Amino acid sequence: MEDGKRQGSGVSKQSLWEMRMTRRRLLRNTGVGAAGLFGGAAFLAACSSNKPSGGGSSAASSSINVGFAYIGPVADNGWTFTHDEGRKAMETALGSKVKSTFVENVPISAEAGQTFEQLASTSELVVANTEYANYLSDVAANHPDVAFLECDGHTYTDNLFAFYVEHVAPNYLLGVAAGMLAKSGKIGYVGAFPSATAFNDTNPMLLGARTVNPNASVKAVLINSFFDPQKATAATNALIDGGAEFIFSVMDEPSFLQVAEKRGVWGAAWNLDIRTFGPTAYVNTYQLEWGDFYTEQAQKVLDGTWTAEKEVHLLPLSLGTWGDNVPKDVQDAVAAAKTKVEGGLNPYTGPLTDTKGVVRLKEGETLSAVQAYTIDWSLQGVTGVA
């Protein structure tokens, strides 16, 4: 995501620090009403309109409504911002054939079920930008004529399936860069929860780093939040105090990069190009772009051809533009590794042993992208994720 787009969100450094809503609080966030945060009057007015005839998942329609539920604010300069950019891209692509609404800061609680009920009553397609488990699936079961999409979800029914990004390969490539930039081989990871996402951040990064430094290691600090500048700052400092020379963070805010900049270590981000917060330290980021997928799914609902997939739909993912100070030899090494990956190299190829000494993959065995999506173990050489 270009930095200009980030700035276009109108978010200042100060307002970033003032945000306190967290993406994916995993049942911790139960006290804030989603409709109230979005703007109750506007949201209720949108939901009071009659749902167009012709179920989006069963019959063709000339126009549809698409409702989005976001775990965080659209101005988070991170995860939710990228999804809202995808929503806007869908609207641009489909024009008058689609009308979308969104609700920010939807907590993972019973309130989410209420929000999904409201969205389902006025939409042919409902999208959640994180996993809401039964809060979403229960509503989906009550609205069989509505199509539901759940990002990073794990439920599959006749009208609900999960989608996500395939981030094993890009993280492996980022690991190659980390292995070259961290001369000591010590890599730090500021994460949120011990989920498959964290395992697929740290494991491939270690594997990539070890192609250039066999002694590389990854140490993680998980702070149980995706937006907590104070904890992220403390975690970054602790990792650097422990010798880390490269920090990779999944946070929705830039405090980790500001610390990296101040302390003279490298930093890479999950969500957006945030180099403005650490122009010397910045290395790269993922390019999270949801627009094509949202457009595709909405078009299928319009055509009456939408069907739920039976396994997770993984979107391709690439690294972004290199930081201004990343050496040319590092960029070249990553480019060479990318060619190998595109030629069929699978980072998860055995023999691989976990932190308990259990052989997870024997010689020549591999994990598919779908299998990696549900991984729950760390490789030897990774600490802090269990």
C-alpha cells in the first residue's frame, strides 16, 4: 500500500497514538457498541431500508448491498484500513451495481451477533474482516439466502466460508532479508496472539533467515493485542535489549518502528508501508490488497453463481517496496529466493523439528498452504510462540 494512500486516510501521528480500539481482541472487547461507534443514526438508517429481492447467493440481481463488519476503526493505519480500501475498490469496480455499508469496532461478543443480524437483513453479501466464530456462523445459519465471508475464519457451511492471505512465502523472503541485515542472526517478532498467523510469521522467517545464516533465531513477544503502543514499545525495547537487530511486527500502529529507528535496528511491518515513522530503519511490508477478491465475490452474488468454498480461500501476497536504506545485495538475494519459490520451493519442507524435539515433517515432506493455515507448532529456533 502506497504511503500516499496511508496519508490520505487523514490520520496524524498523534491520532494514531490516541486510538485504543484493537483488532481481534479475542473475546476481550465486550463493552463498546458497534453501532454506536459507527454512528448509530447513520447505521440504523442504512439498516432500515428494505432488502432488495432476489437472494444474492441463489438468483441474479441487477444490484446488491454488501455489509462489512470491521474489528477496528477504518483509520487504524493498519488491518482495517486495508480492508476498507478493498471495499472502496469493489465499489469503484462495480459502480451502481453495488452499495456497501460498514460497521467499525465490532467486538467479538454477543454484540457482534446483533450487528451481523442487522447487516444480513439488508445485504446479499456480508463480510467480516476477522474471525467471529459462532457469532457469525449462527447468523449465517439463520439467513441461508445471504452469502457470508469470514477473514481468517475456520467455519464452512453452505453460505459461509473463510478467506485469508498466504503469507508463508513472503515471510520466508523477508526472512532472507532479516538473515542478512541482522548480523548477529537475532530476529525479533512483536506479535499479538499464539495463532496460526503468528506461527506462519515466525517459522518461515526463521527458515528464510537460515538460508543465509544457519545460526539465525527468532524470538517473539506476544502482547495480546494488535493495537497497544505502550506494550508494543516495551516489547520492541525488550527484544532489542536481548540483541535483536531486526524487528518484524504485526501491530496496527507504528510504535515498534519508531523504537527501531531510535535504537538503530531494522524494522518490517505487516499491514502498510509506514516508512514515514522510521525512514532509516524501515525494510518492507506485506501488500494487503482485498479489492479484487471483494469485487469477484460481489460479482458472483450479482450473477447468482456464488457458492461457499469448502476450504480456506488464500489470496496471493507479495512484499512491498523496499526501504530506502536496504542494501542492493539484500534485495538481490531476496529476488533470487523469490525465483526459487515461484519455481516450486516450499519453505515448509522436511526434515523439520518443533521446539519439543518432535519431527513434524520428515525428509521431503511438505505442508500445503491450506495445511499451513492451521499450523499450531513452532520450529526449533523460534521462541515465544506456543
